[in-house]
Amino acid sequence: MINEVSLPKLENQLSGLTPVGFGEKIQGITEFLQALDGEEEITETLTKTNITHHFAEGLYGRELLIPKGVLIVSRVHKRPLINVISKGHVIILDVKGRREVHAPATFVDEEAGTQRVVYSVEETVWTTTHPTDLTTEEGMLEEMTTASYSEFLEYSKVLEVL
């Protein structure tokens, strides 16, 4: 299983990859994690139980409680977003490399197509904010993300045509 000791090996596998290469490598990691979570207990906890939804006019905040020691592979974000870590400590791996973030911290993903691997060193509360016209969580995941980088590229092609 992934832990702080084995994280550098994963970091080496992801280091220096293009967004497409990173997305392909991430897909394999995602499939591995899904196989480990056969009964989908972890997935259920992270996607339903540990999420608090916040809505304001034209804005959605998705607050996630990440237990200590959990490895998450994020979906691919369709648009730039603001991230707020209000509690905890995480290690983030993405196409820009490795970084550790300790709460309190706020940072912006200025580009669409952000995908990352996150390891929670401590129990962490991470909130992302997204522009939207939706007023409930139904359909929100599909509005703000794609499941893979290849899906994001298809989404981007559709935007170019519009």
C-alpha cells in the first residue's frame, strides 16, 4: 500500500511527464486503487460521507474530509479553481512536481486540466470552489470534472468548436 515511505517511488514514476503521460499513468494507479477498494467502502466514504456541499449564487464549494493515510487520485478539473486547505497536511503530486501543503493554505489552479495524486499525511479538510449555475450536487461532478485526461482532451476539443 502507498505510504510516506513508498511515495517517493510513485513520485519518480510521475516526474517529468507531460499532462497526457501523467493522465495515462494516473489511469493505471486509479485502476489499482479501485481493485483494492473492491467493496467500494473507501470510495463511498470519500465521495458521499466525507463531502459537504456549499452553494452561493453562481458558486459551488466542495469540502472534502480526507482521513490520515489516504491516497487520492483526483478527477481532471475542467476549469481553473481555488483550493483551500483549512486543516491538515497533504503531499501533492501533479505535472508540476511534488509539493507539501500545510493548513491553513489557499492556492489557485490557474489552468484547466488539473489532475493530481494527493496523500494525506494528517487528517485534512480541502475545499475547492467552482463557478456554476447548478444549485444542487446532482450533476456537479460531471459539470466540473472529467474522469480521465483523455476525456478532458475531448471536452477541450468540443469547447474549441463552440
